[in-house]
Amino acid sequence: QVQLVESGGGLVQAGGSLRLSCTASGRTFSSYHMGWFRQEPGKEREFVSAISRTGGRTYYADSVKGRFTISRDNAKNTLYLQMNSLKPEDTAAYYCAADWTPSLIVDKTPGAYDYWGQGTQVTVSS
């Protein structure tokens, strides 16, 4: 198992930046593909970004491409999401998730992920 704890959320004005962190403990962090998802009240959880075990491959939702950057530091057991040029529509609870799979494929669906953090709120004011 792996335990995930997100941090770095907060209130920011449109056009501003935030960096989310997700610290993992438990089973070897580098064994997991990792992802960021977000969810607004009353809506389904949606894919934001994902990264392969080694960090060599990254994926983004069209809505955040060019503004968000996912990265990981396996030596520090930490996943990051740098969010720039934030928009009010980015407001949501953000969750990191870990996918324990032998596959090289990095999944973008929430159901594929085995472990989740508790979430951190990001609010972007206009």
C-alpha cells in the first residue's frame, strides 16, 4: 500500500500560480504511475495530468495543457503539479492518485487508480 498526502492548495487570483505537492509513504513510490485529478461539487472527478513511473512520459487534459506541469522526484517520494495562468474554471478539489500496475500504459481514468489522497482545495477568483 501507499499513503498519499496533498498540500499546496489555496486561494489565488486569476492569472496566478500554485504548486501542489503529493507526498507518498509506504510501498516504493517509483513503482507507481501517478496522476492528478480534480472534482467540483456535484460533478464527476476528472483527469488533469499523469506521469509514468520514471517521469519520462507525461499527459495532460486539453484544458490544462500549456499551463500545468506535472513532475515527480522519486528520491523524495513526491509528486508535483505546477499550475500557472490559473483560471476560475480551475477551481476544484485536487487529488493525487497512484496506479499500481505492471503495464507501461499510464491510465487517465480515475477507476484505474488504486490509492488516493484526501484532496486539497484550489480556488481561483476572477
